Amino acid sequence: MLRLVDGFTVVWAIIGAYGVRFGFSDSGVSATRDVDYVLLSFALVIAWWLMLEFWGSREARILGSGSEEYKRVIASSAWLFGFVAVVSYGLRIDTARGFVGLAFPAGALGLLVARWLVRQHLSLDRKHGKSNSRVLIVGGTDSAAHLADSLKSVPAAGYMPVAAHIPGAISGTYRHSGLSVPVTGVGGDFESILDAILASNVDAVAVSAGVNIHPRDLRRLGWELAARDIDMILAPALTDVAGPRIHIQPLAGLPLIHVSTPKLAGGKKVAKRAFDIIIAGILLVSLSPLLVILALLVRFTDPGPVLYRQERIGLRGTTFHMLKFRSMKVNADAELKTLLQAQGSSDRPLFKVENDPRITAFGRILRKYSLDELPQLLNVLDGSMSLVGPRPQREGEVALYDDAAHRRLYVSPGMSGLWQVSGRSNLSWEESIRLDLYYVENWSLMGDIVILLKTFRAVLTSRGAI
């Protein structure tokens, strides 16, 4: 399917660029030109399609989830047109810049959209149990259980754990480990493991951390799997670490995994701040009519101030006043402690009042679509907040943090973040803190852009709104 979709998209981009630049009335361009653009167009179609193949953009292991597929599509396209530009310059071929300048962005964008549509189809298939790789997990009891749950939590990735083999485990001890797949055995010798793999009829074997196998047997197992066209996956005991932080260095026959430490400083810090100022400024200007209308509605539907200022904890534990459109009645904070004690949640982080009686009728509309958060664009401009980051919390909530949760304060708090686009208030405290820590540990500007795009979708669907 991908080969057909890629071919159609590339042909569409090249023919479209040719028609816009030269028209379709003639079969070629002026004879004074050095390039026959009909032949060039044909050559570009073939070369582009082949580059997508050679660059590995159609490999099964990168399809369905993650950004690697899209990165390879862009990289292969950029290299092709970069090569065309270098050859044209080096040989002094007068290639029409308008033709190339239209074909590349149109084709790259078209390929991304087409791949996204195919991915939606593939994800639906995988959620219904189709187009998956059957996986046998080999490893320690706890690590195998964690890996099985992790694979099941992302069905779009296409890995379906069907069984586990626990070398060296005491028979029966794994029954209470939370392992969600059947266990094929506990034998630690090479023959027992290979028999379990063949009996399970799997497409891939995932070797998790804590596996009780001799390195020599593990190497031999890799040879046997390769001969039978079964993939071998190594899952180290690293959690919540993004791909760009992982670097593999072969040394003495061992693949050493280096995990770099993320630092939001220097040029990265400047880039994030510049991104915040530019986007927040654009949003404030473009949304100014809406902001005025909302302010008037807040004022006339419930007497009191338009804006609500609340002290929150920001970067490195500093305090600032976060702005919102007022969605509750005046002096609502005075009732908070009583309401929390009534529902027994005053001693838990991320405490929320269920069916909060303090919220006004118009306030519920504001909260459903997160419109009450829009004044925080002013917080972004003054530097107390960022567009993307861990959600700022009250002093009482921060007082309940453990050591891990305090790492949320290493970056500026954000209007939106990973946990907001992953379920908003539907998530538990543990899930929310894990997502926030993942963001802190793996920050990237492209990640911020992706989160912002997902934020618009989460807001429009009002998923998890409170």
C-alpha cells in the first residue's frame, strides 16, 4: 500500500509543479534550455520513489507509531533535491528554480499527509488484532511483566505479546507477578528457549532486562532467529527515555548504550523562549476579538472581576500569579478546603473537586474548551510560563511532592503539556507525573510543536475537561 501511495503522491507533486511552472500545452520547454523538463520530471519521479525505499521509510518496524517514519520521508526527499541542486550548480545546468521549488515542498507535505492517512488505517487494523507482530518475551519476571504491559499500551506500534519465557525462575513464583501473558517455561538453556520460541509461532522475540541467559547462548539464539527470519529485540531497563538521548557505541563486540543528559540551556533555552514569544504574540493578536468577547461575557454573566489571579509555583520553586478568566463565583477559594475534606482528597496531589458547585454556568463552558486558560498567554510573554511544560500547581500540591516529582520544577511551567494532551484530568497522579518527568527529561523544540498541535485536538474534543 505504501509503495502505491508514495508513487501516486510523487507523480502528483511532479506533474503539478510542472503544470504550474510551464503549463501543459507543450511537451517540453524552450529548445534554448539545457534541460528537457519532461525527462527530468520522469527521472525525479523514479528517483524519489526509490529514495523512499532505500532510506528505509517503508520498513515495518517504524510504521504505525513514532516520528521515525516521517523523519525518513523528509530526509530522503531533502537529500534527493539537495543532490539535484548540487549537480545543477556544479555542471552549470540552468534548472528552473520555480519547478524544483514547487515540487519539493508539495511532494514532501503530500507524502507526510498520505503516510499519516495510511497510519490511521494501520492503527485501526492493529487495534483489532490485525497486522501485528506476535512477540515472545524472554526475561526476568518483573521486567517481562513491565515489557508486556508497555507493548500492550501502544497497540499502534504493532507488537502483540503472546507469551513469556522466564529463564531460571522458580516454577510458580511468577503467578503473582502481574504478568499478563501465559508463561511457556522457566528453562534457561539454549534448547529450552528455542523450543519455546518455535512452539509459540512468533514473529519476534523481545529479550528484556534481567534475563538469566549466558551471553554465548544469547548470541547463538540471535543466529538461530536470523536463520528463521524471526526478529530479535533487546529491551534494556531504561524507561521514559526518548530516542535522541540514546547513542550506541560498539566496543569489544558489545553494544554499549550511552544515555545523554538533557539540558535546557544555552541555544536550546534561547530557542524555546523565542518560540514562546513569537507564538504567544501571534495568538494574542489573532485571538484578541475572542478575548474581548469572553471578558464581556464573564463580566455580565456573573458579577465580579473578569480575571482570576492565583499564586502558583513555577521554575525552581519560584512563585508567580497565573491568570485565568474567572470561571467560579467570587471568593471560591475560601470554600476549597471544606469541599476537599468532604470528598476526602485534601491530602492527594492534583486534587480536584468533583462536580464543583463553585463553578458558574458560563464557567463550565469556559472550562470545557479550556478558554479560561487563554489569558495565560500574558504569563508566557512575561516569562513566568511557557507554551509547553508541566502544569503549574499550588503550593499545597507541591508540598506533597516526592523527590521525583520535584524534577517538574526544572523547567518553566506550561499552558499545555504531555499529560494534558494524554487525558487531562482523566489521568491519575502517577500517570501525570510520569508524563511530566518524561517531558523534562526529553525536551525538544519539535516535541513542543507536536504537543501544541495535539492540544488543539484535545481542546476541540473537550476530552478530560473539568
